[in-house]
Amino acid sequence: MPFVQDLTRVAIPSVSPRRRRVCGWLVGRLNSGGGLSPAWFCGQFLLLTSLVMAAGPPDRLALLIKQQLATDAQFAADLESVADTCEVPALATEIRQLAVPLEQQPGNIDHLPTHIRPEIPATLPPEEKAVRVRVRKLQTDYAQDLYLLSRKALADGYPTMAYRLVREVLFHDPDHARARGLFGYLRDGDDWTTHFAASKKKKGEVWHEEFGWLPAKNVSRYVAGERLYQGRWITAEKEETLRSDFKNPWEQKTEHFFIRTNHSQQQGAHLAASVEAFHGYFMREFAAFFRTPAQLDKLFKDGTQARSGDLYEIDHFRLRTEFVQRLAPRCPNAGQINGIYMPSDRKAYFFHNPDLAGDASLETLYHEVTHQLLSESSHLTNPVGNAHDFWVVEGIACYFESFRVGENGAITVGDINHPRIQAARLQVVETQDYEPLARFTAYGMLPFQQGDLPVLQRRYAQATGLAHFLMNFQNGIYRDGFIEYLVQIYSPDRRVRARAKTLDQILGVPYATLDTQYAAYMRGLGPPSAALPK
């Protein structure tokens, strides 16, 4: 199979001999796989390239790879065996689809059902029922094997791999209690819910997409245009007048955020739903950032998510003038920005911009909340990136401006057509106007922010592109190293930040090689959009 050999040379040109032997083992496994589907092969090959370049003891890495590939191959073979004997073509296709890697499954793979799986109907034809019972048993056993492997991955220092495996556990067995616990869920009768939602339910409250959390008994009156204000019912118009002053705003408290706005109750509910979706994705993808190895180990052993009583605070103003008036004393350029996170009072500030609609209106929110989540991961009071590595402070926030939740609930991040990412591609593909990474990553805050507007635009574009590269290159081979990099930069210990390793040291790859990989990666995303202003 020359296709496998060619991909091996392209994907891992500079791995150590021991890790190359791991790759050779996989190539042999795949070449002898015969009945394995192209989708299964591509998924497993991407897994290999992401792991074989990662930091960690080669022997442990090799063992993890072998164990997962053996587990995956057995599951795929078992499903194929069932599908071959299935006399219902549509059901056989459905069974084979289960062997496709998680990232290639249709629909929203992040969505978890709120109810436990129903029993397989007894009214099905006996043959079909027997097939479905067997497939469910295969999925349940496979999910448990993946969960145990996730524990080993965590113990060996691969938290991103561990969390990816747990997500796959829940795809095949959404009722796996410990895996559910890792994502903050608990069982409530026949339902799965979060601790916060369970507490709301006990209080008789429900979530309404337009109004946020409300007592269930009040929903019909709110829909009819009434509002409960300081213990008495008034009209929606009267409440709008009373709350238009930010001294008396609408308030939305969610599981992780406390939002105040004088725009409207509906806007508060919309912002609340948006930041909660963002928080869930961010915490999952950056699990290693927010927990020490000991905390992660406890999380995986106990299957419960640690809770904090602190909420992230957001103030959202109806008018730009109100935003400027509040921020100008501490932020002289408040009139030139769309939002800001202030570490001094641990609060993010925004205003309603009528010139922006839809996803574009949320980009500043995601940008500043990224700053907020990273900064408030500890009681950090000192500036971050002051002396060096400031690029990542803005780069990761700019990258997450591309966060989107589709109509079907599917989450995407890093759309190559996003203007920030397009600008980064333009630098590489057309203008070649980007800085060597050794120099670029060494900038502290003041040097990074010096220069005229075109210079700043170029630096922010490159910072966005570099974050995109480190999050996604070769199916995420640098992601764990990138998170370790962030951990050092955001450490509350000034001594840790002062002695922080450079990016090339953490990744174990020379800057010259990273320069080459970055440029090739950006070119590989395709030509910049013709619609991008130059």
C-alpha cells in the first residue's frame, strides 16, 4: 500500500528512530487490515500522526497507540461481522457507520442526549432486535475499553488524548456514568442533567430561550407580555423603561456566568446561552490548562467535576456611550474598542453594536471571555506576557473569535474563511510579510503593541495564524505542548513565568523547523479569499 508509505514520510519527517518504529508497526497493521474501510484507515492514521509527534516517553506512547488501534480494529471487525449477517440493508449501513472515526460522524458529535437510552423495543422483528442488542453490547464494551484507555493516557501525560477518548466513550455509550461525570452531568431519574440545572429544577425553574431562567409558573405570563418586577406584575414596556439605566439592569445567572445588561432580557438570555456553549467547549479542549495532573487524576478516578462558587462576570451595555463612560477612566482608548476584559475587577465589558449582527456580534464576546477564562484560572494579579510571549495572549483570543454554534448545535472553531485567519494566510501566501517565530514569540507586551496600525494588524494576524497552527497542525500534534506553554505563561507564580520554557523547547522542535511547518500549513489551507481587503 504505497499510499500509507507516502503519508508516513510526509507526516512525520523528523521523528526519532523509536517513534518511527511505532509508525512502522501501524503501517504493517494497516497493510494487513484487508477489510478495514478507508474512513477507518484515515481516522487511525490521523490519530497516529497526532500522537507520534507528541511529547512523552516513547515506550508509553507506543503502548497507548497499540492498545487503541487494537481496540478500534477489533470493534470495527466485530461490527463488520454483524453487518455482513444483517439482512436489512439500511441497518447494515447504520452498523458500519459506527466504525467511522468520531470526527467524521455526521451531525453534532458534542450533543449529549438529556435522557437515558430507551430499551430496544420488544415489538421489533426478532432478527432485527437480536442484531440491535448485539450491536449495543459491542458499543457498551468498546466504550468501557476506551474509558480505561483514557485513564492510562491521563496517567502517561496525554490529557488531550484522554479527553478525546472520553468524548468517544459517550458517543457509543451516552449513559456511561463516570464519563458523564467528567463533563459535569449527573443522573436524575431517567434524565441526565448538570448540578446547576438540577438545583434550578428543585426550585421550580425552567430555561426559556427568550427569557432565560424563570419559575415555570411565570412563563405563560412572560409570553403574554407581563413582567415580575420587585414582587409585582408590570408590563414589559414599563420594565424596559425601569431597566434602561445600568444601575438597575436585567440579570442572568447561569452555571458559570453572571450577566448584567440594560439592553433587554432577551439579549441577556442570548448572551448567556452563547457563553455557556463557549465555556463548555473551551473547558473540554483546555482541560489540562485548568487542572493540575493530580486534579485531573482525581477527576478521572471519581468521575465528578469539581465545582466553584465563583461566576464569571459580564457587563453588557445598551449603548456605546455608556460603555465608554464606564471604561474611559481606566481605559483611555475605550472609544475605539468593542469590548475589554479588566483583570483588576475580573469582569468583561461589552456593548450592543447595531452595526454587527449574528455571529459577528459575538466575536468580541468570545475574544474577551477567552482572556477571562484564562486569567481567572487562578488568582492572577500580575500582567501576563509582560516580558515575553505576549503574542499568545492575543493570538488565542483572536483564534476563538471564530467559535460558532450551527443551527443543528454543531460547534466549529478555526474557520479558514474567518477574516483573522484569512489575513494570516495572506501574509504567508501573497506578501510573505511575517516575522520569524524566534523573534515573534520573544516580544513582551509593549514591544508587541508598538508600531502603527498596519504593523499591529500584521502582528495580530500572525498571532491568530500561529494559534491556529498550534491547535490544528497534523491533527493537533502540538496541542498539548501549546497548552503547557499557556500554563507557564498564565501561572500565578511570577517565578514560573520568569523561568518559562520557550515554545520551541516545550514542543521539542527548533524554531527553524516550526517556521517551515507554519508556512507550509498556512499555504495548505488554500489561497486567501479574493474578497479579503488588502
